[in-house]
Amino acid sequence: MIVLFTLALSVTMFADGPITLFQKGDGGYHTFRIPALVRTDNGTIIAFAEARKDDSADGGRIDLVQRRSFDGGVTWGPVEVIWSDGANTCGNPSPVYDSKRGRLVLIANWNRFEDSEVDIRSGKSKDGRRIYVFFSSDEGASWTSPREITADVNRADWAWYATGPGHAIQLMKGPHKGRLVVPCNHSVLQPEGKLWHDEAHIIYSDDGGETWLIGGTTSLGNESTAVQLKNGDILLNSRVIGVSKDVSKGRRIAAISQDAGESFGESFYIDDLLEPRCQASIINYAKRGRLTKTLLFSNPKSQTRDNLCISLSKDSGKTWSTAYQVHSGPAAYSDLLILPNRDIAIIYEAGLPNHASPTPYDAIYFQIFKN
């Protein structure tokens, strides 16, 4: 069992506009990145992030942290460290609440501090990316020790590997109702001197996260996000890497599974969803536990990492329009959550207001948009 320890940060009170959950320099960390949100049936909201100790880079000493709210996001408890492994990297949180068993499930990644992404992608690293699962049956007050599942969800010819980032899902409909589905991505080892090739895939569990299998893989994609559609299909929506912008035209790419994530059809671009090669989040605007044709999607709607927006689809993702502008300035990763009253909660990376030189990675904010 992991005993959480907290950092000396005060409880944040609700105010008009966004709430700052994590900010550069807090608790001795250089930067906080890679946010994710989850809510339990009892109403606890947990916000996860990577706490990067020495700099803002994707590698090196990175701890996995959380903050919790018990009043719908009005107030938040202190930063708690879930997973720390010395100088090594612990990150890419992908949480889901298993309503069937009443517990939280968290999937995350680990790698050695000295193994850069480039070295891992090229097969030159000392070790690879490893995948772990955690459980909490007490609203995130404590977590089980990390259990490695790499052998079950990785393949010999896969190099780089990332879970999420952002929330995973539990299927609400169909013969595999209750299945946990985690969107992931990987790179395929290529011959010397050839550009690496990225693909999106999912992993899934039919027993609440005790055992895991590799699901369907798409022909393209990186940092994917998944949603179950009203008809029961799964839509996997991904950013694009390794394809020229002349081809992608700055669009998101997607694929659909008709067998609960065990395979995916041909990938297709989404003309209405522009992006600067950045992570995004998608969610079904479900009503009282019932899937709808209404989807919500958040990302920087731009060719640079700024202008974070929430987009709306009323036809299961066929067409999209902008619903809210969340942040007009520098912004990057985000994650969405639907509250019981149908309000829309979002956690996102963005620049500090009134700062002379804001960056997309200055702070992580939480905000609610009223229905």
C-alpha cells in the first residue's frame, strides 16, 4: 500500500474563473504537466499531474501527484505524491472509475531517468517504457503499490509507449459493458536512419483491471483519447506525428471500433478539428448514465499551442463546432469531465495571466462551465 505524503500547499477556494491547481515552483517542483481528471460515484473529483522536479522536460525526475475535491470542485485539498521513484520518470496518468466494483483504477508509465525518448524510440536505451496499474478503494486516500503489466500490454517491436494522457473509460453499453478501456500509443522500431512510425492503440480489462489485453491498433496516431458512442462503438481520436502537415493539414485523426476496442477500422481525418500536434480530450455528454450523440472535445484549436477551446458535436463526432473558448493565450494539454448536474469540468495547462512571457506550461487550471 502506498502511503501518500503531501506538499505544503494550501487548500484552493473557488472563485469566478479558473482555479489554479498546480503552478510552476510549487512544492519545489520546476513544472507540472500532463493533467487528468476522474470522478467517483461518491462525488470525489481527483486531478492528476506529473510533477517535474528539475526542469520542464518529458524525462528525468518526475513524480505522479494528485489533488482531491469533495465538493464538486469548489475546494481542493493539498498536493499528494502518489508515485515517486528517485530520479526516474513516473507519469502519463490515465485514470478511470470502475463503477461495477466501486474503486479507482490508474494506469501510468515508468522509465529510467537517463533514457531519453529518442533513445527509447531508437532502441538504444538501457531500459524501455514500463506500464503499471494502481487501485484505490477509498476515494484516492491511498493507493495500492504499483503492479507492472508491461508483459501483457507491450510488444517486442514497440519502442516508445505512452498511456493516455488523460482519462480512460468504462464501457456503458453493449455485450462488454463494464470493460475498462485505456487509450495508448506506441512507436514501432524502424531500421537505422528511418523516421520512427507512431500508432495509437488501446488496452482493455474485463475484470476491473486485474488482467489486461492489447486491443485494436490504428495505422496512425499518437496521444489518443477514447469515447463510447451512443450506438456502442468506440471512437479513438488522436494527434498526428510522423506525417507532414501537407498531408494532415493540421487535423486530428480518428478510427472507430465496432467490437468494444478489439479492432479498429481505417483511420480518417476530421476536418472540423484542427490542432498543433497536441494532446486532447473527448467525452460523451452522457445523461443519467445513458450515452448520447452529443460529444465534447477540448484542445488548442490552432496551429500553435494556444486558443484552448471546447468543441461540440451533436452527431456522434461527424461534425463539430466551437462551444466555449477556455483560454485565448498559450495553452496545451487538457482533460474533460461531466458533472452530475451536466456542468462541464475541464483541467488544462496554460500560461499565467498578466505574465510578461506566458508559456503553455506555467500552471494547470480547473474550471467549470455551467450547463
